[in-house]
Amino acid sequence: MIVKSEALTSRGRRTRAVLVQAGREAFEEQGYDAVRVDDVCARAGVSHGTFYTYFGSREDLFREVAGAVVGEMFTASVVGPAAPEDPYARIEAANLLYLRAWASNSRLIRMLEQVAANDESFRELLLELREVFVRRGAEGLRRLQEQGLADPALDPRLTAVMLGGMVEHFAHVWLDLGEQADERTAVAMLTTLWARAIGLTPASTRGEDS
């Protein structure tokens, strides 16, 4: 019987967290196909019985690991209240934070994409995890449209999907495949493309009162 997260004791939550961390390390080092439950148990220092108390299979553990990684990336790329109020600067800050979050987690994200190509359940998981980023981008664009700072004709969701895809693909080409560009140039160019695509320029938000 698998114990649900909400029914776990404090000790149970710690054990589950240890398994998730052990799984993450195993997947990162060995790749999805090479990891076995034995590997995870050995890393975590638990028995097979303990593993199956919390997860029904290696696949269930990978789903948990993938969700945790995307959650970390989402949190790490949040532009907080300390950032400038200027929308252009906030887009720039978001791009920088996203690229750095990708750099820390790209191996597992690409692994999820590879697994999803041959497994419908993982494809659905990938779409669900990406949705949190799409929703954030769409909400941000919608606010700019309401303020008269972005093209009102744009569909917020589709625009967020397309522009988010641009940033994600560049992160892969740059950080995983070795495209040559320094961080400052990369962030500046991504921000210019994003802002122009939605009809926002630095002058439109900084120079109205000058």
C-alpha cells in the first residue's frame, strides 16, 4: 500500500524527501533508462519495502522528481517586488532568472522531454508542468494590455506559449549545445525580441514623462 503524502508523519515526509533526492541524483548521473529501484534504495539507504511504501514504481518517482525540478525553476525565476517596476526591466530580470534556473536543471528537463516522446502519461505531465510558466506569462501580458502598454490584439496565452518557447529553446541551444554568447548579450537580445513582439519598448515605459 502506497502512503499518500497528506497522510505521512514527519518521519515519513523526511524518508520520502530522501528518496526523491536520491532519485534525482540517480537520474541526473545515470539517465532515465539506466536507473533501477535498487540504485535509488542504495543511495537513500532504505529497503525495497520502504521505497514501495511511497512510490509504486520508478516511473512514479521520476514524476515526483520532475515536478520538484519544475517547481524549483518556477520559484527561482519569479521576479519579486525588489525588482524595478518598469515592465521592460522586469521582463529582462525574468529572462535572466530563467536562464540561470535552466542551467541548474536542464539535464532533468531534457530527460523528461525525451521520456515524454514515447509515453503519453509523461507527455501530459510535461504539458501540465509547462502550464505554470505559460499561465504566468499570459497573466503578465494581460496586465500590460490592460495598462495600455502591450498590443491588445495579441492572444495572451498563445503569445506566452510562443515567446516562452523561444526562451526555452534558446536556453537549450546556448547552455546545452554550446552556442557562443555571453549572458548579458543573451538576456538583452531575448528581452528585446520579447518586448518588441508584444509592442513594448524601454521608451514606452520609461520615457513618457520625459
